[in-house]
Amino acid sequence: MQQTIRLFFLLIFVPFCLAAEDPWLVFEERAVELGEVYQFSTVEHVFPFVNRGSDEVVITGVESILQTGRVNVEPSVIPAGEGGEVRVVQPVGDRLGRTAFRFAVRSTDPGKPEVKLLAEAFVHSAYQPETGQVEIGDVFQDEGKTAVFELVSRAAEELGSIETVEGPEFVEVTALEETQKGQGRRLAVRLLPGAPLGFSTGTVRLRTGVRAQPEYRIEYRATVYGEVVPSENPANLGLMRVDQPAEKVILLRGRAGQPVDIERVEIADPTVSAAVDDCPGEEGCRRLTLSLIPHHAGELRGTAEVFVAGQEEPIPLTFSGMVARRDAVVRDLGVLGDEPIRVEGRRHIKPSERVDQAARPQPAASNPSPPAAEQVPTESAGRDAEEASAKQVVLAWAVRKQDHIFGYLVYRSDQADGPFLRAGEGMVVAPQGPGNIGRYRFVDDDVEPGKTYYYFIELVTRSGLKERLTEVLSKTVPAAVDAAS
């Protein structure tokens, strides 16, 4: 019996030892921190390795997990005792905040046939706003419409020339007057006459004179009307339940009060039907009723093409809604007056309270508003003032409620009204983890005795968005003292 147990243990232990062989390809590092980078830039890194095995290893495949980068291995056959390198080239794209780029290397290494490599970075924009969210609004097709907003960059002394690289032919971006001593510019985004009917959203790529990040993108939204104006487009179907009937009524009126003649309505989704009849008590108006019975939970989207007599181009009427399971419990936020409430961050906001985005673009709704950071008095302010010398300027600050903050940027100018440029080589990074108050200190040693400098500080959220933290502060460097005197 004892011999049988020993044999059984041997049969299990030997295969386990074989499977646990150490990797032959040994990388100096498999995860790297690339620091802060700008949007639309390209990051590169080299991962060196050595073959510590007893025979050659052949690289059989490499890939970028996101499938947007390039991965090269030299050499592809690595003799025992020799080394090589994996070179990765990864476009950053339009992402913001903490970002991870992953790569895979496959080989004939008996100990580890696939190695995962990781490069992490913090992505932020050289511009404010980070992305131009421009709400053009309702537009008549034969008129067009313009929205204006201000673009600013502190990554260069001047924003420079601005030109359109890519965008729809019916959207035109024009650079207007300079602002903030050349670091800013007012831009006019115009939806030209003749734009397609219906809800329109898209992106315009611009090239500027900012070398750190020469590309900037504007995202626009507009609804284009012809001679017939829908009461709602896009149409919100609201919350629906699986296998329960739902309806949406949309009124179609003539732009100048003329009668509306609907020839037909075409919908690609066979589960959605359309019926057209007269609006009760309103001449010339037509009522379009969308009827459907959703069979699957999730988001529902579609388009109804409304063909109007005498009009070649149909009206693309988009609709969307959320479908919940029949037994799902859904929290009802209710309504305030006649306006539906939507959740934004920790506050319920009515549509009438929204900022006009044509005048002041806002961050995308997918980035909820975090609690505002709060400056608190810092006990080190007096000490730092004493430490200031003819060779440096010291700034000290403390912040409460900083869980959403990644770090801080300090800007400097020789004049109170700018232009301001970043001071120092990197971001002042906030410690990650629990902690109510963070205390920080920034030393500027690129100064001249007797000269006054002007500073302000911005915070950068973990999602890569910037917010102003301080007003402009003036600091005068003490004059140098002549030792001979």
C-alpha cells in the first residue's frame, strides 16, 4: 500500500515539475510607466530581453491588444544566451486620463509561450476645452447657422494658424480674433446651407501651431429642418418594457404654416411600425405615431425616413429609448414642472439650467462632475516665503476633497495678463489613495533676482480634464545681495 502511494505521488509530481519550467525569455521589465503624454501623440518604448534557455527561441507572433499600435521584434530567432528587443509604437488617439496599452509576444519558449507587456501613461490635452463640444442647435436647411467658442492652449506662446484637416463638407470652421495675447482664439463653427436633413453630429479635425499637440477636434451637434418641422428629432422613446407595447407621437408641421402631405414612412426595423393621421384640432398638421413591441432588453435605436410630397430628400427621424426587463426595478427620478430631470454628477439639472454650449463648450456627459476641490490654508506658506531666495520661487498649497484629482499644473508669465506657459518639467502628481487633505510644494529655480513673476495653478482630474484652482499670484524674487558690501 505504501509503495502504491509513493508511485501515485511520483506520477503527479513529475508532470507538475515539467510544467513549472522557468521562462527562457527574460524581460528587463514587462510593465513601464511613460508619464504624461498629450492627446493624438504617439508613444514609443523598447522592451529588452535575453534568452536564458538552453536552445534558440523563435518569435511566432506579436500584436497590439488594441490593434491600433505596431509591435516589432528584433531578431525573430534568438539563440541561447543572446538578447533582443520588442519595440512598440502606439498612437494615443483621443482618449483622456489614465490609459493602459497592452501588447502580446508569442514564441516557442517552453516556459512561457506568451508574454504580456504593459505600457501605462496619463493622457491630457494641450487645449481648453479638451474637446470642443459645440451645440449648433436647430437649423433651417436653406439658411445654415453658426456657433462660436474660444479655444485656448497654454502649451505654446501662440496658438498660431488654424486650418481644417478633415470634416464634413457642410461644416466650416473659421478662426476669428485672437484672445489672451495669442494663446486663445475664437472659432466660428458654421453648418452651411444645404446640410442633410435631420439630426447631425460629427467631428472636425483641426491643425494648429501648437507643436506639443498640433491636432484638435471639434464635435458638433445640430438638427436640420426643411419645409416640414417635426416636433421632436431625435425622438425619445423613454423607458420601455420587454414584450409590452409602446408608442411615440411626433407632430409634423409646415415651416410657414402650409399643409403637410406625407407620402410614406420607411423604417428598417420590422418591429417598429408607423401610422400617419391628422393632428386633432390643427389644420395642415400631420401626426406620426411610432408603435413597437420590444423583445430584448437594452438600448433601442432606429431611423424613420419620412417622405414628403414635393420634397426629394426624406426627413430622417431618429428615435431611441431604453428597454428594461418586465421584472426590472427602475428608479424614477420624476419631473420638475414640465421639464424632465436628468442626472449629471451629483445634482439633478433641468434642461433650462444647462449652459449654452455654443458659447461655452462642456465636457462630454460620460465624465460626471466630481465634487469641487477646495483650497485650504497651508501652514507651510510662511516657511516657504522664508526659504525663497534670489535663486528660486516657492509655491505652496493644500487641497481638500481631492479623490478625483490626478495632479496639478503650474503656469508662469512675466506679465500679469500673460501669456502663461507651463512651469517645471512635469505635473505635480497627487498621491493616490485615502487622505482628506493634500499638501504640495512647487519650486521654480529658473528665475532672475529682483524680477516679479506671475503664476496660477490648475488641477487635472483623473479623467484628464483641467480646472482652474487659483487666481493669478505674483511673486517677486529677492534682489541678489553683493557679498562685498
